[in-house]
Amino acid sequence: MGTRATYSIIEIFQGEDGKKKRQSIVHLYTQYDGYPDGKPLDFVEFINGGELVNGFSVDSKFGKVFNGAGCFAAQLISEFKTDVGNFYVITKGFTLWEEFHYEFIADTIKKEFKIVAYDIGEKKKKIFEGTPTEYIEKYGDSDS
């Protein structure tokens, strides 16, 4: 049996009224390897070192430059959806008996990423909040 996890790609942006807004872009589900040092770590390593921008040049590299949250979400899916099954786009709030939930927050105002991780368990508990680098420091392989 796998370790199920859901993921929300969230954008923080400045609305037309000048106020900070938050919106969900897409929701994803993986059926296995959803523990913090599994598939989520792969996603975070893909983000780490990438640049969140508003506008890009012809020299911009896939996986290193994300032209907003939508571009980031599309690149993430493109990078990791490599076979039938396991990795799905889902409807927000759809219950899949997941053990973990992760938020990948693209703050287009500050031009930075933040990761928030929850252990769903008996009661939803935040287990991590920070930058991609901090996530890798906490859950990455210390031998590499």
C-alpha cells in the first residue's frame, strides 16, 4: 500500500485593488511515496534554485525559470507525469485518504516559493513551513 499525498499549488499576488490575494491554481495527488522525503522532496528539488519571474527571456531554461504560478504548475506536471497512474490532477477537497498534504506557494509579489507540509493523521498537524532550501535541509539525504 502506498503513502498517499495531495498537493496544492497556490499563488500569492497583488490584486487590482492593490491588496494581497491568495488563489489555488491546481490540486494534485500521488498514490505512493507521499512521505516528506519521497515524491514531495523530488518536487521541492525541482523548485529549488528556480526563479519565479514576471516575464522571461528567450534564454530562460525549463525547470529554472517559472513565469508565475501557472507556468510553475504546468512545468511541475510536465516534469513528473511520466507514466499512467500514480500522479493525478484532482478537484480541490476531493478526499483520497491521503496521509500528507503539501502546499507549494508561489508568492509572485516577493518572487519566492514557500512550502507548507501537513501530516493528516488523526488530526491535521503542520510539520513544516519554509523555503525549498530549508525543506531539502530537513528532509533531504544527508549523505549526498
